[in-house]
Amino acid sequence: MYTKKVMDHFVNPRNMGELENADGVGTVGNAKCGDIMRIYLKVEDEIIKDVTFKTFGCGAAVATSSIATELVKGKSIKDALKITNDAVVEALDGLPKAKIHCSLLAEEALHAALWDYSKKHGIDIEGLEPPK
Ligand code: FES
Ligand code: FES
């Protein structure tokens, strides 16, 4: 049911944990399954220097958070915003249909963390919507 990539990121998650002195923190939850995902960002000169996550949720949510941190690390804010849940699913070589919402959580958590960063630092990020 799960691809090798999903299993790898679930069993051996990358960038897991809290980031001390994070510049932005975003927490989102899925009301239906009750899963919670939090993303921590360190931003310098509009570049995401470091990113970690903490996820209380299913294996697919852990895997999507893990791969999402890999995808955005070292990217500019502008490029990080282009990473959608589709890109996350693709990077995992696919997810079962019932687990697509888990990847949406990763996109939402990243955006929420960027929003938090922008508010705390008085920066406007073009195209970024406030978290729901
Ligand atoms: Fe917990 Fe299914 S919701 S095992
Ligand atoms: Fe809800 Fe995975 S089952 S985030």
C-alpha cells in the first residue's frame, strides 16, 4: 500500500524535532483524523536555512512532513511557496488516495510557519494566504 520512499521517511524521518529560536512556527490540524503537524523554520536573507517538524499523526503524515522539510531546506521563500502537496506526494512516489489529506497538512503547516515568520518580522510575503 505504501511506496518504499514513504516507508523510508516514516521509519527514518529527517529533520524531526523542535528548532530552538525558530523564526517561524506553524501548527495545523486535521479535524477529521485529529492529526497535528508543526513546522519550525529558520530564515536568513529570505532563504530557509533550517527546518524541522513535529507530527502527531499517522505514518503518511510523518513521511510527508519529513520529505517536505527536505524539499524546502535551502530554498528561497518564493520557491518554497511553490511546493504544493502534489509535489510532496510526487517526491514520495505516490500516496494512497485516502492519505492525500496527510500531504495537504504538510503544505498547510509550511505556509502557517511562513505566515508566522512574516508576522513576527514585519515582512510581506507575496502570494501567502493567512492560515485557516
Ligand atoms: Fe488510529 Fe486508525 S485512527 S489506528
Ligand atoms: Fe490524517 Fe494522515 S490520516 S494526517
